[in-house]
Amino acid sequence: MNVFAQAPPSMRFVWELATGYGDATYVVFEDESYTYNEIDARVRSLAHYLRDTHGIGSGDRVAIAMRNYPEWVVSYWGVLATGATVVGMNAWWTSAEMNYGLADSKPKVLIADDERLERVVSELDELRQAGPLHVISVRSDRELPDGASRWDDVVDADTAPDGLPEADIDPDDDACVFYTSGTTGFPKGAQLTHRGCVHNLMNLAFMTTSLQLAATKADPDAAAAAAEAVAATAPPQTCFMAPTPLFHVTANNCLLHPATLTGSKIVFMYKWDAGRALELIERERATSFSGVPTMSREMLLHPDWDTRDTSSLQGMGGGGAPVQPDLVEKIDENLPTGAPSTGYGLTETCGIVTANGSAFYLAKPASCGPIVPTLEAKLIDELGNDLAPGPDAVGELCVKGPIVIKGYLNKPEATAEALPDRWFRTGDVAKIDDDGFVFIVDRAKDMVLRGGENIYCSEVEAAIYKHPAVAEAAVFSVPDERLGEEVGAAIVLVDGESLDEAELRTHLEPLLAKFKIPSRVWFRTEPLPQNANGKFVKRTLQEELLAD
């Protein structure tokens, strides 16, 4: 594999480096603020408690189930410091899904807030039949079940021992298990290793630096002017705004990790709200906003965008879903000293596979960027055969390297299917141009097959978003007796704007072939359904609309 020669050996080592930032602000949650020293004391206290009281160490698992509270960050680093594995549980899960995740991962300790504890408390006795499960309750006044402790009773910053407990960590040990949001059945627990997480962190640094250097080489005068403009408005500390949940790699691996390593401030919200996000960006002087595209779009459309001070923002974008080209242009227009950016990645790659930003993103707004240096990439056809490289090749993207997961927990068959010969099948249809820039065409399972013609939903969505009245759009298949499938679209309009199906068709006719234009359109007043990471849940949308 291609690896960085000087890569840190583990994520614990990354945390130990970060403790040197001392009294710099580290975590902001709504109106709460904590320094690196304050979080470090809590991490040391929790790590020693887990080891000394529950024997937690290498090979064990500890589950975290809560909102993006500061306790999530403390728990994450505290568990990794012991050599154990973090199980990041989806905070949106139902009781049945939480019980499945706990039964599948078999953690020795569950650290949960009040809402999550409520969903599992009745099943604790049954779960404990498979092994010990101690509960640490966070931000809860409820009467605790047997075998549970309160956070404040076990984590004491004032009495924290000096230094972390001893731990033996191999780079290929599991750092965390994050559950994928599968479209059918229960989710799969992806095993992210220390090596994978560390290399994602270094890939992020490499891509950021190389894109900046390339932009400077391409146009030194423009780069110098941009740097001067940024310096004039830059706050004293880099600040990451993290609006997505920490149980996904987007917020955890691609925001929390780099913020921690660089001594930056990271800002969390109780729940997503575009107006509150703008307020926090202004108050905390955020330099980077990274969420899913719908979040950036909602902020730009929010009435407070023109009244809030967003001049500190040097970058705005993210990943988790395709960024439509019109949004790239809108971000560039609205950030005088900033630039749009994006990254493409998956849970199974510990973070990013590609990255694109600044002048390169504006030049290729439909591309998610070139492949990170530690990955090999190839395209395959429907039968699994390798496609010859070239800009005309379109196939499923496969990648191989140190950031690819070890496998799926307790699922050898699913692991073998997704990782033939250690090449991870992303499930995304892509093409790669002569410059090495990747274009994600669509999900392999998110295409409309209309009379033998493949229609890529992302292409249709991008065309719909070009209409200024559209705030949200999701394209999906609808059954058709003659053709098998037709194109359907659900649309939410910008407040105060109007659009009907005939006007939409007129807008799309010069942009799309006739057979790609939606034959059925639903205009909704309610926001489109989203999952915990802000992606539209098309399956739910299809079932709801087609049932009417």
C-alpha cells in the first residue's frame, strides 16, 4: 500500500500531540466553551476510570450514543487512549436499531445521553446476557437503571491523574466502528483502523496543501491577492463549524480530527438550524463550514445571510452528497474572501477519497477532485471487469489502500462482497478525466432505467437546481408499465417563489434530453425527508409519494 513514511502510529498519539495546545479554545457547544486543557483533564479522568474500574483496553469496545455534546469528544479520545474501540451509534436510531447495534458490537460500556438511554433501558437485562454492559449516563436527571453511573460521578477534571493509562495499540487495530446506513436490512458496522484514520488525516492535509500550491503556481498574482484579502479578515484561531453528527466520518474524521491536530476550535450545535448556524459563525468567527450541500444552500437562502457577518469564512462546502454546480457558483459569489470546496468519501474509506477546492473547483464544478495520494483507483463494469482508463470510461469506482476499512463487523460475506481482493467497491458510478479528476455520475443503485436508457438522478437534479425558485430537489424512479421506470421529482420552492410543472419543463428542455425530464413532479411545502447526516432519504420519499 501507499503510506506516509512519517505517519503517527495511532489516533492516541494524535491526541497526545494536541494536548500541547493548552489554554486555546477547543470545543464550543452552543453557549458552552472548553479549552484543550479542560478537555484533556476529562479525557485522562475517563480513560483511567474505564481501565481501572471496568478493565477496558485493547480488544474491547465502548459505545457512544448522544448528540454532539462536548462529552462525545471527551468519550472519543478517552476510549481511544485506552486502546479500546469506539462504537459510534447513530443518534437517530430507533430502540430496535439501537438494540441491534449494541447486540452486534457487544460493548462493555455504553455512554449515552438521556434520549438514547430512554430507547435502550428496557432491553439492558437482555443485552447483558451476552456479557457485561455498564452504562454512563450523560446530561440526564432520570433515575438510573442498575449497573449505571452518572457522568459527573466518574469524570472529574480536578482529580484526573497525570498522563494517560498505558496502552498497546497496533496501527491495524480498530479505532472505531461506524454503522453504515444501508438501504435494506440492518446497518453494517464498518471497522475503521488507527492506520486508516491517521492516513485520512494526512490525506486531508496533503490535498489542502497541494491544491493551494498548485493554485499559487498557476496564478501567483491572484493567489497573493487572495491571501492578502484572507489575512485582513482572518481571526486569530482557525475555527471549524461542524453541523453534522459525530457518529459519521464527515464530522468525526474530516472535521474533529484535523481541528484537533492543528489546535483549532470546533463548534457544534444542538441540532441543525440555518439561522442558528449563521449566528454561531458570526459569534465564533468560523473560518470553515463543512456540511452536506443542503445545509450550505439553506444558509445562502436564509434571510439572515445578508445581515450576519460571515467575512471570517475562508471555505464553505463539504460532502456526503453531490454538490450541484450552481451551488459551487453561489458559494463563490457569496464568499468575498473564501472559496467553495468539496470532498468525496465514504464510511468505508475512513474519510475522503477525493478533494476539490478553490480555482480547481470553479474550473471543474461537477468534479469532486483528484484521488488522494494513498489510494489506487479503477473503474469496473457491471460484470466486475476492469475498464480501460480514459475519459470516456464510465463504471463503478473501486479504491484500494490504507484508508479502506478492515471489513464489516461480524459479516464476513458482506466483507467479501464489498472488498474483493481488497479493492473496495464504492457503489458509485464515476468517470475520471485526463487530469485525474473524478466525476461521480450517480449511485449505482440510484439510477432510473427508462426503456433501457440509464438516467442519472444527480444530472437531473443539477438541472432542476439551476432554476432560482428551487430550494430542494430529489429525483428518483417511478414505475411505468411500458418503459419499466420513469423519472420522478419532488421539489420544495424558495419561500415566496412560484413554479408549476409546465414552467419546470420549459426550464429543463434546453438542459436535458427529453427522456430525462421528469414525467411526474410533486411540489411540496414541507422539507424533503433527510437522514441524520442531511442526505435526502429517497426511498422514504418514493414510498410516501407513490402511496398517495
